[in-house]
Amino acid sequence: MHILVTGGAGFIGSHLVEHHLAKGDAVHVVDNLSTGRFENIEPFLDNPRFHFDEADILTWAGLEKAATWADRIYHMAAVVGVFRVLEDPIRVLATNIAGTERLLRFASAGRWKPQIVIASSSEVYGPTPAELLREDAMLYVQSAGKSRWNYALSKLADEAQGLSYARQYNIPICVVRLFNTVGPRQTGRYGMVLPRFVEQALSGGPITIYGGGTQTRSFCDVRDTVVALDLLADTPAASGEIVNVGNDREISISALADLVCARAKMNVERQHLSYVEAYGQQYDDILRRKPSLEKLVRLTGFTHQWRLEETLDDLIAQYRKRKAG
Ligand code: UDP
């Protein structure tokens, strides 16, 4: 199978590459290395079935050819991470919306209609009070227009584009709402809490807990995520659908800090910061974010292979190795 991964040098993208190379597929990555990192794909460069173009999907002349070559496209290219969203809210809208539009236009132009998986995000659920987030829920959009929500708005636009192209051009497109994906190769540079806590614990602390720490998240190992995406792309009934992809085990951010310390056998200080101190005025937190996985399981029979403790042990080992190196 021919697989195109936009944003394939990113954290999730590079795991998709690894997964499909292991299955014997040919994989083409386009990434401008703005969020993605060269070191994520470096191990694949010797593989004759792997091809990399360092390019921006907004302007890359090869996108049309790559999109029509592919049997399947994973569209992962996006500006992500709270710090980057707050830093450059205009670029978030431009890259995420226009990039998806350009890709879908090319993919729909060829005679051959590839399977397409579009990465959306649990961010689109917004600050909802719902305990369990289902794909058919009404969505909350904050009218005060804080920059934080630009990411959610850009992903909502991507969802609408994906579903519209699926209907109008009869392309098998599945939109996935990814919930707090974690695992090897994720960097804490752009805000993601788990790699930050691991780095902080291993370098002697303090661990920075924002907004009290009672807010909860549900973390899914990226190696489970890529299996779920592969299954969804292969499932005709998932075409034209929006599907949550994550893990429904919930944990508070304070408990996560405790778990990181326990697994790393490091007891470091916790530093509590308010959201304003951490992110400034353009941020609102989401207190709870737990996916309903009923649709994913019904469509694909997916089951998780990775527990959070195992993910953490891998991350801790990886950071220790990198530090030693
Ligand atoms: N968070 C924290 N300390 C950090 C980074 C993040 O307490 O150093 C909190 C953040 O405020 C949020 C949660 O951890 O409540 C998850 O943050 P992340 O940016 O990883 O994901 P998201 O908010 O998009 O779910």
C-alpha cells in the first residue's frame, strides 16, 4: 500500500510511519519541520520504501502528485501545542485550515480516491460540562474569542471540510478526534503535560502544576492511537464519520504528577502556578476530557494494548538514555 503522511515527522505522524513500514507499505512523508523533528524520521531514511520531502503543504508543488500517488493519506500536518497556539494564533488558523483545503482539493481531483484520515482534536468539544464526550454532542464555542480556541476552530473547519469532501466527491474520509496522545518522541516544548512532567521529575524538579491540578485528562499511548487510525481507515463504515480516538482512563493532573514521580522513583517538589501565570490571559482550561469510545469499538473492535504506567516507564527510560548520551 502507498501511504502519504502529512506532518509525518511529528510525534504521532512518525509512529504512523513506523507502523506502516513494519507492515511492508511504502511511506511518503511531507513535513516542514516546524513542529515535527528530523530526528523522528531519521531512523527510516535508509529504508527504500520511505521517502521524505521537507516542504510546507501550503506551498509544496509536489502535493498534488503525492496525493494522487497515495492509496491512503493521514493528514496530520498542523500547528499544535498550547504554547504555539497562544504564541501565533493567526498561523494556527492559516496552516490548519488552508493546508487541509489544499490537500482535499488535490486528493479529490484525481481519478483514484484515496482513503483519508483527518486528524481533528478533542479540543473541539470546548469547555463542555459533559462527563463523557460523544461524537454527536452539541459543541461549545467560546464567544469571547480567546486565542486558545483558535486551534479548536481550525480543527472544526477541517472536520467540516473533510465531511463535505467525503459527501460531495464520494471519498472515503474519516475524521478522528484525538484525545491527549502520549508516548515516545513527544516533546514538552509546546506545552504537553506528560513529557514536561517526566523531564521535570528526571531533572530534579520542580513539577509545574497549573490551575490547581484537579482537572483531569485521559491519556492514550500513541502506539495504540496508530493502530486505531489504521483500523478506521480500513473500515468502510467509518467513512464520512467523526470518531473519537483515545483512552477513557481518567487521571487528575496532580495524580499524574504523583504517578510520574513514583515510576521515576524521584520525589521532587511541586510548583503550583495559576493559569494566568502559566499561559497569560488568552487561555481557558478544560476541566475534564474523557472520550466515549463506543463508536470506535463498535466500528473497529479496537482494544488498547498500553497502560499509562507502561507508557511512563518507556518515556522515563528514553529520557534517561538521552540524558546519559
Ligand atoms: N499542565 C500542567 N503543567 C504543565 C503543562 C500542562 O499542569 O507543565 C496542565 C494543563 O494546564 C492542562 C493539562 O495539564 O490542564 C493538560 O495540558 P496539555 O497541554 O498537555 O493538554 P490539553 O490541555 O490540550 O488537554
